[in-house]
Amino acid sequence: MQQREEKQLEAAVESLISRVAHVKNALHSFIYKLENEYERLTWPSVLDNFALLSGQLNTINKLLKNEKTPSFRNQVIIPLLLSPDRDEDLAKLTELRVPVFSHEIVPDYLRTKPDPEVEEQEKQLSVEAARIGPEVAQKQIQTLNKLCSNLLEKLNNPRDDRDAESSAIRQNKPSFNPADTNALVGAVAFGKGLSKCRPPGPVAPGHPGQGPMMSGGPTLQQVTIGGGSNQQAVMGGPGAPQQPGQPGKMPSSIKTNIKSASGSMHPYNR
Amino acid sequence: MEAPQVTVMPVTGGTINMMEYLLQGSVFDQALESLLHRLRGLCDNMEPETFTDHELVYLLKGQQGNPFILRARRSLSHPTSPWHLRYLGQPEVGDKSRHALVRNCVDVAASHSLPEFLNEMGFRMDHEFVANGHIFRKGAMKIVVSKLSRILVPGNTENTERLSLSFLVELSVLAPAGQDTMSEDMRSFAEQLKPLVHLEKIDPSKQSASFMGT
């Protein structure tokens, strides 16, 4: 029977060593990546590394909880010989991390109790827990469970509820006014509300139809034919850019200008 | 000695006909910040550019028909840059299903003597305004968010008054004539700005018709 336990212990320790070696390798490559490739590193790949480590720690936990694993608490490690001399075999075994098996390394490497600070904190927490009494503790547990389940529900039932709420909120605060759009487009396109003959004064925005100005010269809105446009007809000729005959275009004034110029007053008669 | 016969017509025009595809909308002042954030995320990654421009619109009145319009623009934030002269044609009425307003567009740069030159040519300034705001780019698309101000004293660009409490948002693309693929891209971009801004094709001639009716 003792042999069986010994064999179990040995097997458990072997698999534990191999798992821990995996974690060590993963940590090693992760640290290397962080130190040397940090410019190219992206957050998803960092998350992948963390996920890998967490998975490996999970396997170790499962291994320890396994029923075939004997309880390690019953085993005690006692150092039989401590020497301040450098031990080459140990150094090679531990990849030069533990070159000397001496009094300094024993408290760190053979520790079974938690650190003093951690122990202090745990004691405080257990005192606190004992103080509030079981009913209050139970109520707190229930509140926490309810909050967590609410949150999970909200996160798991996304689209319909969220969209209904957010669209209702957004409809209350429109971010644009079509009348303003028309006013601005009118101002840019043909100077609605901007004509220089208009007396300066407050104009209510988005009110179309200020009424054509009767004073001053003609504006864009009134298509009038100014006097003395004959001499301007010549200017209209060279001033007119290309595109006659574009398909589907509304007729523009350029053709008429050209016609009038070549018809009447061409200065260079052939 | 005879000059050799000219067998090939000389090249008279050098430019490709460029068409401007345009979608317009507006946004309130309060919603401007969120719109700028969204545009900064959607558009090409560059330093946000602001501009202050002074635009003058010149008219040449013919004997009949609509007057000929030229738009002269100069930058108030870069006073030494050349002036920009632009001609915009009538919107093409071909395809009702086309999502953007399409019109012919000719752009040239000009020196600082442009206003006097236009006056000498016979153009008269019809109106002017100051536009300042932000400009974003995404590929070939240009998005301009600007607030328009009326100039109270002609020629004085310091003394201005805002035209409305909204910012004008324009999405435009300059493309050679005949290339109609841009309007789909523009429409999908406009979808991404909803419901903050509704960019749509607003025909200015329809606007003026309703205006003259009142």
C-alpha cells in the first residue's frame, strides 16, 4: 500500500514538474516578446499570452485537485545539508537561478506558509467576516448574486432591448434641423439672405422668403437684363468655358452669350 | 517658301471635364463635437484641418437667361495663398436614382488681383460670406463642416454675423465626367453619419423656385 502511495506521489510530482515547465516556457517567451518586440505588439496577442498562461494554471489546478493525486500537505521537505558553497549540479539543474543551496534560499524556496503581510491581511479578513454575523453575511451574498445575474442578463440579451432604449433617447434630441439645412444650402448656392443690398440686421434663420430686395441693383433671384449689356456680350464670348451639348444638361446662358457676340459685334471681322 | 500645311487641328482645350458630386446636410452647434469625433474616426488619419475662407460670388448678366456665376474664394487663415476661382454648372438632371447632386465643375487658381480683374471683365459681385470650419478627407471624398457668416460691411471680413445656429456639412467628390461609381461610396459614407446628420442631395434650383413663389 505504501508502495502504491509512493508511486502515486512520484507520478503526480512528475506531471506537476512537466506542467510547471510549460508555464515557465510560456512566461519566458512572453517576457521576451514584451522586452524585445514591444513596438510591434498588439493588444490581442498580449491577451492571447495571458489566456495561455491562465489555461496552463488551470490545468495545474485540476491536476492538484485530481483524486489520484495524494495530498501534498502531508509531505514535508526538510533540508538535510545546507552549504554556502556553489553547487554545480544544482546550478545546471536550475539554469543558474539557484547556484547555492544555503540559508538564504531556504525561507524563499521551501516556504509553506504565506508571506507575513499576506497572513496579516487574511487574519484581518477572517476577523471582519466573523464580526458581521451569519445573517448579514448571507444577505450580502444574496445581493451580490442578484447584481451579477442582472448584469449577465443585460449583457446576454443585447440587441432588441438596447436598441429600443437608445432610439427613444436619441429621438428626443435631434441633432439637425432640415429648415436650417435648406437655409444654409440656399445661402451657399445663390446667396439667400446674403445679398449685399440687404440692410444688415437680425435675420431669423431658417425663414425662407425674405422677399426680393427692391432697392439697389438686381440680385440673383430676379433675372433682369441690365442695360448696356451689349458691350458685355463680347466679354461673354471669351469668358465662356467649354461644354456645349452635354447630355441631359439644363440649358445654360453661355450659348446665348456666344450667339449674341458672334452675331452682332465681333471686332475681328473676317 | 510656303509654310507647311496644317493637317492636325491645334489642341484647344487641355482640361478633362470634372464633375462635382455633392451631398449636403446640417448639424446643430451642440451636436458638432460628436460629429467631429465621428468624422475623425471614419476619415483618413491626418491632423484635423481648420480653415477660414472668404467667398465672393460674381455675376455676369447676359441679355437673357440666367446670369453667369463665378465663385472666388480666398483663405483668411493663409493670406498669401492664391485665390481660387470656381465655376459650377447646372446640376445634371439625368438619373433620378443617382444619390448625389452632379454638376460640372471648373477650378483654377488665381492671383490676388482677381477681384479687380473680374470687375474689369464686367462681373459684379452679388454676395459674399465667410466660411470657417473643419475639413476631412477619406480617399477621394472631401467632407467640409463649416459655419457661414454674413459680412455686414462689404469688404470687411472682421465684422461678421452668423447666418444660422447650424453648421453646414458637405460631402463632395471631384471626378472626371462619366465615372459614376462615386455616388455609391458617398451614399454608404452618408449612412454612417446618420442619425447625427442626414446628408442628401438638395437641388438648389428647386430651392429658388420655392423662394420665388413666396
